[in-house]
Amino acid sequence: MATTAERVLPAHVPSELAMDLPLFARERVYENPHETMIPELHATLPPIAYVTNIFPGKSAGWLLKRTEDVKALLQDSEHFIKRGMGKWADSIGEDWIVVPTEADPPIHSLYRRALNPQFSPQKMHAMAEGIRERARVLIETFKDNGECDFVNEFSEKYPILIVLDLLGLPQDRMQEFLGWEKDMLHTDDWDKRTAATRSAVDYLKGEIAARRANPREDDYLSTVFNYEIDGRKWNEVEILGHCFNLFLGGLDTVTSLSGLMFNFLAHNPAHQKLIRDNPSVSVVAVEEMLRAFGPVTSFRICSKEVEICGQKVMPGDYVAMSSVMAGNDPTYYDEPVKIDFDRRPAHLSLGGGIHKCLGMHLARIELQIAIEEFVKAIPEFRIKDGFKVPYFVGNIVHIPDLHLQWN
Ligand code: HEM
């Protein structure tokens, strides 16, 4: 792989703006990036930089660091599109898009018109008891052990159980789904990613066909058959692209954020106590931790020449918006490193503009319930003695392994 110095930059990219950044290295580090790398990048990086390792496979794209610039870009569908970003269908020789993630205007708003009511706060709150039960059962398996392997025993399983409940899919193959998800999202090995995508797509196709033959009254998958667009029902590839989107989008994000939140709480008993004393604090706590630890980096492709922060961005250029950079912008938030449950921040960690997270209400409920049930069942917890927390830095910042302990 060429280093930054050896790489031939496009003619419109000034060499002083081109760099590899450790925040996107796709590797484990043992320093907390929220306390070190991110504040340092805010202090040293120009408002727009050409980051040569920002995409999986170490390809390059522009990175914006300021909240206001990220917000403006999220709202700019005139110069930026999404189609062609993920290459999921391409990779297995098929032709469909992830719906609505890879859709652009005008069809994107037609998809969202069908989808938004299905993911409304009311519909998601109706799932709360089932979600709470999922959390309780998982916590039950380790609560008397005095310790847990948080990622393996809780945060990887929890969102899968919920998305499978939502889609009306069986729980018994959860472990296999987890394997596919990891290979799709956490590897640089293209063959592995392709094989896992093929398995997930074949599985979803099978379930869609089975449900088409025998629709059920009350599950989401059967509901999708009734979605309409321009006076017609969604076709087979739209249904597949949408199920694939939920399968992919609703798992890793919740796992990643949970790990970061529980790591923070394990290091900060005073913040834990605020929630123990008043469980409804979980609502503002989740919002503040979403701001600070938003794990996702979103991408767009430039479709029309435009100037951002004085720099020319050309058609075909990739642009990245890192939630964790935007959520820790000192020109937008006072003392961003400080976690203050009373801050009640506006943030971009669930996106913004037309692609704002479809599952945002569900995500919030999942995270709030996870915290509430954990502090209800488990006394003050901390990082297990002798355990060094690893942080994965890359386009989804997360904690791959987290061992907690309590008395
Ligand atoms: C903490 C958890 C979550 C985080 C941080 C998160 C973050 C995001 C972000 C930043 C976007 C915008 C991407 C972009 O602009 O390119 C997004 C979109 C999306 N999210 Fe989430 N998400 C979470 C949970 C979920 C869940 C639970 C679901 C569904 C079950 C979900 C489904 C989606 C979908 C379908 C989109 C695409 C929306 C569109 O393109 O119109 N997400 N999410």
C-alpha cells in the first residue's frame, strides 16, 4: 500500500492537506481516543483535510471536522449523493441498492414516506417491554458472577435479538448472524466480506419468499409487502435492500455505542449514581453520550463541483463526516470532553438531513433500557481489575472487548 508521500494525489488536492490519520487506522489502540486523538485533531487539523486512510481498503476522502460544516453537508443533496458507496450488491454480482441508505432524491423521500410511520416513537415505544425483557434475560445470565464480558455476553447479542424480533425472524441462528455481521463490517478481507454478504442476502431472500407464500399478521417483514411507492407495491429487490439495511444498520451501531457508554460509566461511578438514583436520567444520559461517543462516520460522493471551507471538491470525490469529530467540536460545544448529563445537546450522531437515522427512536429506547436494566440488576460496576480497555479506531470507533466487575 502506498504511503501518503508516495501516493499520487488528484490535481485539485493540495499536498499539505493530505495525510493518514491514526483515528482511521482500523486497529486496536490502548489510549482513549475521545481523550487524546480527537481533542488533538480538533486542535491541529484544518477544517477540511484529505485523509488517505479514511475508507476501508485505505482509500482517500475529504474529512470535515466542524459541527456546522458537517450539518451543512448532510443537508446538501444537490452536490452529494450516496448511491455507489457501500458496494454491497456489487460485491456479490447483484444489482440492487440498500433501501433507504443508498437511495438519493427524489426516490429517497418516497421510501422514507413509507418507512417513517413504521419507525415512529409510538411504534417503537410499543416494543419497549419486549426490549426490556431481552435486556433482563441477558443480564440474568451473568449478574451473579460478579463480572461480565460485556461485548460477548451483552452488547453484541442485545441488538440482534431486537432486530430479529422486529423483523419476525427466528432467534436460534443468532450466533451465525453475528458471524456474518462481523465479517461484513469488521474486516478488511474482501473475500470474507463478500462471503458473509452472500450468506446474509441468501438467508433474507429465503425468509422473504417464505413470508410471501405465508404472510403473517403481525410481523414487520410481512408489512413490507404492503409498502407503496408511486402507486405500486415495493418490488422484490426493494424489499431485499430494505431488510438488508435493517440487518446491517441496526446492529453494529448499538453494540458500538453501548460499549462506549458502559466503559464511560464503569470509569465514572458518580455518573452511574445519577442514573441509579433516578432511572429517568437515562434519557438525557444517552443523549449526552450519543453526542460525545457517536461511533459512525458517514460518507457521501460528490456529484457536482463545490467549494467547502475554501477547498475545491470535485465530482467523484468521497467526503466523510465523522460523528465523533462533530460531537467533540470545541467551537460548538463547551468543554466537549466533559460528560454532562444536563447538557441536553443537539448532535449529529444519528445523522441529519434526509438520511437522518430511521431507527433513531428504537436506538434511543434500546440504549436507555440497557442502562436502566443494568443499574437495576447490578451494583456499582467498574473495569475488571488488571483489564486494559482496547479501543478500535476506524470508521466505526468502538470497544471490541470490555470486562466489567462488581462486588
Ligand atoms: C446507536 C445506534 C445508532 C446510531 C449511532 C445510528 C447512526 C446513524 C447515522 C449517523 C445515520 C446516517 C447515515 C448517513 O447520513 O449516511 C443512520 C442512518 C440509518 N440508520 Fe441508524 N443508527 C443507530 C441505530 C439504528 C437502528 C437501531 C436502526 C434500525 C433498526 C437504524 C437504521 C438506520 C437506517 C435504515 C438508516 C438510513 C436512513 C436513510 O438513509 O434515510 N439505525 N444511522
